Amino acid sequence: MKQFKLILRPVAVILAMQAVFMALCGIAAVVMGEWTSAWAFFKTIAVIAAVDAVILFVSRSARRADLSIRSGFLLVSFVWICVSLLGTLPYMLSSSIPYFADALFESVSGFTTTGASVLTDVEALPQSMLLWRGFTHWIGGGGIIVLSVAILPLLGIGGMHLMKAETTGLKVDKLAPRIAETAKYLWFLYMGLTAVLTALLLFGGMGFIDALCHAFSAISTGGLSSRNASVAYFNSAYIDWVLTAFMLIGAMNFILLIRVFRGGFGYLKIDSEFKAFILIFAAATAVVSVSTYCDARYDTWADAIRYGAFQVASVFSTTGFATDDYEVWPVVAQTVIFLLFFVGGCSGSTAGGIKVVRHVVMFKQLGRELKYLLHPRAVFVFRINGEPARSGLVNAVAAFFFIYIMSVLTLTLALSAAGIDAFTSFTAVLGTIGTVGPGFGEVGPTKNYGHFSDYAKYVLSFAMLLGRLEIYTLLVLFTPWFWKR
């Protein structure tokens, strides 16, 4: 009971932060004269205030104490579910997305930075609602829990368990002795990159709302656009290259980026994951660009490289923007795009997916096994970032690969029960659990998820939450031993 009350208190803080962002959108709605949207935001804020009042009353007797690891997992899962549910209210109360299943899908997609959408006419939404849609990306990408970690010490609640449960990758690195200081560094970098990208997009001719929404989406590797045709609407090589660069930055390890800013580029030379990340991007872009140019999809090499690099960066970083329909590309280019669904960005980034570092670990383990065939009595140790890999790392990564693939197959089976063809079901699950957004078939880059049944939308909403929380955080709640003392 004591731990339950401790869980409730940070939930109230996080919901209050969500209300602050809604207030900003509500004020923007008032300024733009969108009164229906404004009332929707302010009514939602009133609901959040009422929920917070109940939470604070119930947890009033809670004392300062550290959360257990078990409570940390429960808190993180509970927070993401709560903010996603409350995030549906502005859509529904304004009638922008009147049906619950659709509003939930769009809210979960935003907060998990998936970028999948049920909307056929995005541009019909009020500007303030587009802003809220972008904010859900930005809040979710930076990490609701990472943001709150800077505040939770004031409540006497330890933040390390929350960071481990919410952030992606194999481990949580610290930039400072206190985890709250690390969270602050991450958010200062996150806000700085957002401001720079917004300015660059404004310089490229975007309007303010468009620039802000696309900056939110690119840095968070989310992919929800304020235009029906996504980034293709702007038809600008400058905008394409700027967004390509920032999608890749958003998919890099943020702690590594901070270390580079503070100590120079030497950190990049020793980081195994970063080197593999750049190699994969370069190789995939080369194959896609050459194949599309040779197939006469584009008239010049410049266009082939521009569109190839953008789409590779979009899928590789799990952003999901589009400047062209990759389903009409040559088969080899489509195959490269499809394979990138199984990679994901770097650990410690806003990207989803399996993560590059796990592929690096398994590739190095493969090399070690091949050496054992030739030298069965020798002892081989592979290195990550110049240091010997810790004991048990390979087993942990192999277990994640197994649970990831099993989750994809299980959810594909659940989705196919809705009557959706196998290939569309498989790529829809890959696109949502990997937080990419679009897939192939009926959910390709020029389509959306609006034609799916409510059941299918609930399945995919669960897939998005599962993928954003790295599977274990949510899945562990369904195990019997989690609830045993």
C-alpha cells in the first residue's frame, strides 16, 4: 500500500505537466479564434485537475521513500496509459476525432512517437489541434518519465528505476552523479535541437505551425505531419536535407551527443554503435539511390540520393515521414526499406525498434562463434566501445530478440483475426511495435490506419505502447511473479 501511494504522487505531477502543454495549445486556440478547440483543451485540463485532486487526497499520507524496481515498472506503464487516455479528450471534445478508438490510436501514436495515423484529411484539423498532435510527439519523444525525473527528487522519489524502465537501450548512463542532473542535460539538448530545427525550417519557407510540428516530429523521430502528403507537400530539397539530418540526430544516443558537445568528436571514434549506425545508413542509402536511379525513377543522381537518403533516414530512425511512395520503387529498394524495419535507431535515443547496439552485439558474437570453430580451446572476448563486453550481455540481447520476434508474430496473428491480409498485418505490427508508423500493403506510406476496425486499432495501440516501453516494461506486468511478494 505504501508503494502504491508513492506511485500515485508522481502520476499527479506528470499529469499536471501534461495539463501545462494542453494549456499552451488552449491559449494558441484562443489567439487563433478556434473556440471549440480552446474549450476542449480547457475542459480536459479541468478533468486532469479533478483526477489530480483525487490522487493527492488518496496519497496524502505517503512518506518520502525510494520506489522499488517493481513499483518503477508499474509507475512507468501506468503513466503512459494515463497520458494516452487523457490525450484522447481534446480530440473527442472538439469533434476533431469524435470516436474513441480513433482518438486513442492517434493519442497513443503521438505519445509513443510512432507516427501512424487514422486521419485521411490532416489539414482539416484546427491549427491548435495540429499543435497538440505535435506536442504529443515531442513530450513522448523526450520521455515523460525522463522529464519528471528532474522533479521527482523533490518528492523524495528516486529516479534511477524510472529511467531504467522508460529509456531505451541496454543500460542507462549517467552524465552527473545525480540522475536528475542527467535528465536535465538530456532535456536541455532536446529543447535546443528543437529550437534550431524550427528556425531552419522557418528559413526554408515553412509556416510557424508547420515548422513547429515538423520539428517536434523529426527530433522525437515521430513522423506525424501537419500535411496530408507529409513532407512531400513542400517539395523542397532544402527541407528534405535538413529533416534528414535531424531525423538521424534524433536517432542517435543523446548522452553520446552531450559528451561530444562537452568533450569533442573523439567519443564518436570509439562508439561501436555510432559507427555501425553510420555504416548502415550509408550502405542502405547507396543501394536505394543506385537502384531507383537505374530504374529511371528519378532523372538525376541528386534526386535519387535526396529521396533515397530521406526515406532511409525516415525508416531507419523510425520517424515515418514520406517524400515518395517507396512501394513503387524497384524491388531491391523496397527490400532495403523492409529490412530497416528490423533495425531501429541507437540506444538512448528517441527512436524505437530493436536498436543498432543489439545488432552489433549479436554480430560480434557471431564472429566469436566462428573463431571458436577454428580454435575451440581459445578464449575470445569481444569489445563494445573499446571495453570488454559485460558478462551475460549476449544472453540478454538474445532474449530481447526472441521476445521481440515473438511479440511481432503474436500481434500479427491477433491482427489477422480482424480479416486483414497476412502481409499487411505483419508490416502493420512491425510499423507500430517498432514505432516507424507506415508499413507496406494497406498501411503503406501513402495510406493510413483509418480503415481498420476498432479491434485492430486497439491491438495496434497496445503494440505501440509495447514497443515504446521496450516490451519488458509492459510485458512484465502480465507475469504472475511480478505480483508475488
